[in-house]
Amino acid sequence: MRKIYYSLGLIIVAAALAVGGTFALFSDTEISTGNIFTAGAIDLKVDHKYSMYDGKECVRNCVENLGTNLIKNGSFEVPEVTDPAKWQIFPSGSTGLEWTVEWNGGSASYNSRTRPEPALVEYHENVLGPAQDGDQYAELDSDWFGPNDPLNGEPALIKIHQDIATTPGAKYRLHYYYSPRPNTVVGQNIMTVNIDGSLVATHDSLAGGASIVWAEYTYEFNATGNTTKVEFIGGGTNDSLGIFLDNVSLRPYDCTYEISGGNCNLWSEKDLDTGDYFWKFDDVKPGDYGTDIISLHVFNNDAYSCMMVTNPQDNENVILDSEVGDITDGPGNGELSQFLNAVVWLEANGDNTHNSGETILYGPGSLVNMASMNRLPLTATTTANIGVAWCFGAQSVDPTTGVISCTGAGNQNIAQSDVLLTSLTAYAVQQRNNASFACSPALLSR
């Protein structure tokens, strides 16, 4: 019995130790990481696609800037040929060369010789005839080891290029002079021209005559990026006898927009900045009218949009004796805004005029009150074209044809010489959770 009590005592002590000690319990933990809330965004961009004033359209007039050449070393005058043979080869990367040179196909070995790297361009100094500009020109079927090596006929076609800093959308004109090699067949005289990797010209129909005959070729294009690659590629028989190239130039166009009776300005999709105006007319008269097509592009989220005339400043400018009935003479008290009206519509068919069935978003009504136009839903990454027809006078819309008319009716004498300064604001707001949104001047005070 004592043994039993003694054993029970041990059990009691063990239990006490278990209660007083620290023991790990069974458990399980799951953690979700990487949880992110990102506030949505709306990015609105605007085009000014079309402008018309009194029936005359805004047009882009571009003149080639002959004083600027964006190609460097286009006449291949650097490096200087110093070999008595009057021709010499220069590796890509040579000081002053400016052109990147690459081999254009062909084997890297010939007659137990290995093709050198980097690729080499061959210059002539009036060897088979005069250069077109300066006294040197390039050959696009080059040579491996130069005039003092006996190797002939090796595959040495090359392509050369320059990467030119350009402005996206701007217009440029490429000039170059090409000549077939004298006393060769057509197959020796092939050259192609690429702009940003796209073929723009092919020369493959001329055999060489008794001497060099230079011919100028040009190509116009609009740049698509901040850099444009201009490339000339030698082709035909790959045997170190090929075409000649000289006097390469790339000239920008200086472009301005012109319209009869004022100034105009068109642009492609962008964020607006200083100088991006829709209207700049300095001699409007009763009965004058105009149309503008404005494209809205919204990104990231579907949106509702509005077009609003904001910050109008109706200035008296110069007070004339004939401004009869003007009882508010004085600075800041002009009357021109009283007679400027507008119709805004969703331009659907691309003809730059309002047609029957195209949705009218505002008007006819006062130009400066455009903020009360109906909202325009925009789907993200799509384009909506809005037409704005303005009128100095009474404006009407034919219910059958949709034609918008403008007449200089009423007493508009008091508006002579007055000046209206204003801003045209495009506004976009998210559609989601915003079903009651409406266009209002109060939007701009938020």
C-alpha cells in the first residue's frame, strides 16, 4: 500500500510540474502578403484635327529647311584617303566616320582568308570619276584588306546607317546621290534604302557606263520616334565591286498652319500646353462662322467628358463713336460674347460637318455657356470626335438635314473692336460610381 501511495505522490508532482511549465500547443498560421490598393487614374489627351473659318480650311504649309543637314559626314570626306591608289578602307568606328558599318551577308572566309571585323567601308578619291560633292565617295561593296593586298573578289557587301535625332510626327526629306559602277552589269549595282527598318527605295535596274553618272534621289517621311534610323544597303553580286554613294543629307521641314482671315493651329493627340489654341481671329464680323473638330482620348478608365469655355474676358478694347447703345463703355465691359454662339455635336462620320442623326451635345446657344453641354461618355483607349460650330450672330440647325446656319442678325454694332479672351477646357471624370454626373461650370471649382 505504501508503494501505491508513493506512486500516486509522484504522479501528483508530475502533474504539478506540467501545469506550472511552458509547453507549445498545436497551431497553424496563414499569412496573405502583397495586398495593394492603387487609386485609379484618368489620362485625357486632346487632338485639334480640323479648323475652318468662313469656309476656308486650316492647312499645313511645310517648307524644307535647306540650311540644316541632320546627316553627319554625308559626303564621306572623313577620314581622308591618303593611299597613293586613291582608294582606302576604314573600319566602323573610325574617328570622324559617323556611319555605323556592317557586313551584309556573305561568307566570313574566302580563299583561306578570314574576313576582318569590324566591317569596313571603302572610300574612293575621284578614282573612276569625280565625286558628286567634295572629292570622296563611298562604295557599298567594300574590300577586306585594301589596295596593297592581292586578294580580289571577296564577299564584301556592306550596309551603313546613322541614327538621327528626330521629332515624332515631324516631316523630313532624305536626299542622296547614287551611281552604278562604270563598266559593270546591272547585277553589280543594286542598293536599297531603309527608314527605321522599312524599305523605301530600291535601285536595281542600271548597268554602269563608261564613267560615273550621279543621279539624285529623295524620299519624304514623317518621323515616328525620337530617333530615326537611315540605312543604305549594298546588294547584288557579292564580290567587292559595287555601287557608289555620295552627298547624303536629311533635312527637316519647317511647317506652319495657315488659314485665311486669322491664325490656326492643329495638332495630334497630346497633353495641352501654352500655344495650343483653337481660335485666334482678329477681324471677325457679323455673319462670320467656323468649325473645329476636336478629338478626346481617355486612358486607364471609362469617363464622362465635357467641353467648357472658361475664364471669359469681354474687353472693350477701343470705344468707337458708332458703338451706339453701348451703355457699359469702359475697360472689361465689351459686348462681343453676347453675339457669339455655338453648336457642339458628336462627329460620327468624319466629314467635319453636322449631319442629321449626329448627337447634339449643346446649342445653339451662347459660346461662353458651353459648360452646360450634355456629358459625353468616353470608353478607355477609344477616340471621340467632337464638332464645335461657332457663329458671330444668330445660329440655327436644320431639323431635316442637320445643316448649321449663321446669320449676322440683330444690333451688333456695340461689339465693334471688342475682344473676347477665353479658354476652352476639356474635362473628364470617371464613370464608375458617378452615374449622376452632369457638365457644369462648378466642375472647375473642385
